[in-house]
Amino acid sequence: MKKFEKYDRLYVKWIDSYSDNSGWIDEEDISEENHFIESLGFFYKQTKDFLIIVHSRGLEDTDVMGVLNIPLGCIKEIKKLK
């Protein structure tokens, strides 16, 4: 994965986990499709398991809001935005 600087603006396309909460279903109705998510945010950091982005940050302090930990194995595309 590319190296990013703290607060770089990112576009991330990733596969989300999926659960069917409708109760009992026939095995033939089990979904095997990927559920893609697109997220925009500011790069915070990367750990060995996660890309961490935030959707808002304070300009005069270190406050952040909307922290999202995306498992690295789920990321299909990532772009630095201008």
C-alpha cells in the first residue's frame, strides 16, 4: 500500500461484511455477492491490520470525528485526492 501523510484526503473502495437479518432462509438464498463501500476521509494512520481514516478534523486543535477502521485485506482501491 502507498505511503500517505497524516490528513491526506483519500478515496477508499472496500468490501464490507454482510449479514442477512431476515431470520431463517433457504441455503439457496444465501448472498455470495460482494458489498462494496466507497469512503472519503482524511488519512490518520495505518496499522498492521487497519487503515484508519476520519471524516472531520479540527483545524485549530487535534480533535477528530468519524473514525473508521478499514481492514487492510478488504481494501480494493485507494486514491489520494487533491
